[in-house]
Amino acid sequence: MEDCIFCKIISGAFGTEFVYEDETAVVFKDINPKADIHLLVVPKVHVADLNECSEELIGKLMAVVKKVTVKEGIKSYRTVINTGKDAGQEVFHLHIHILSGGIK
Ligand code: AMP
Ligand code: ZN
């Protein structure tokens, strides 16, 4: 989607390094980390938020959480999905935060 920062990242516009990538999602480091490890799991398809997300896609994204944490050796972590402005969502392209260590 035009004007979506995460769509641009997915397209490679900024040369962002992906910690993990498959047919469903990319995973990259949050630019403003709120923990020692702060990753974002982002679907390749533009979906605004959890309310707009199919059960199939959220299932696949949670599977990506498991794959990337295993790959990175992250054993203890918090997952967060902010849905809507009032809940603190700033980027309206669905993403799952993975936070581990020194969570602020
Ligand atoms: P949320 O408040 O749930 O919408 O989270 C958006 C997150 O995206 C914040 O933690 C930001 O630090 C992060 N973010 C915004 N722009 C970028 C970017 N260009 N690269 C990586 N992370 C970003
Ligand atoms: Zn997008």
C-alpha cells in the first residue's frame, strides 16, 4: 500500500535487514527498541490491524513468532499486538511485537 512505512520496508525500499522471512511475513528489529530484543513480525500483505486480519493469517503469524524465536534462541519473550489508536497503535499495518530482556 502506498504511504505505508511497513509496505515500503517489505518492498526493500530502505534496505532493512530481515531477521527472518518466509512467504507470509518478514521480521525485523524495531527502530526504537523497548527491550534488549525487540522484533516486529509483519505480514507481507497489507492488513491494517487485528480487526481486519483473518484467523488463517494470524495463525500463520503466530507460527512465525515461534519459528523466529527458535531461530534466534529467544526462550522467554512477550508478544504484543496494539489494535487501534487508543491502544497505542502507531503503524496501521498489522504487526506482532516480540520483546525479550529488559522490557521497558
Ligand atoms: P505500534 O505502536 O504497535 O503501531 O508499533 C509501531 C512500532 O514500529 C514502534 O515500536 C516503532 O518504533 C516501530 N517502527 C516505526 N517505524 C519503524 C521503522 N522504519 N523500522 C522499524 N521499526 C519501526
Ligand atoms: Zn502496509
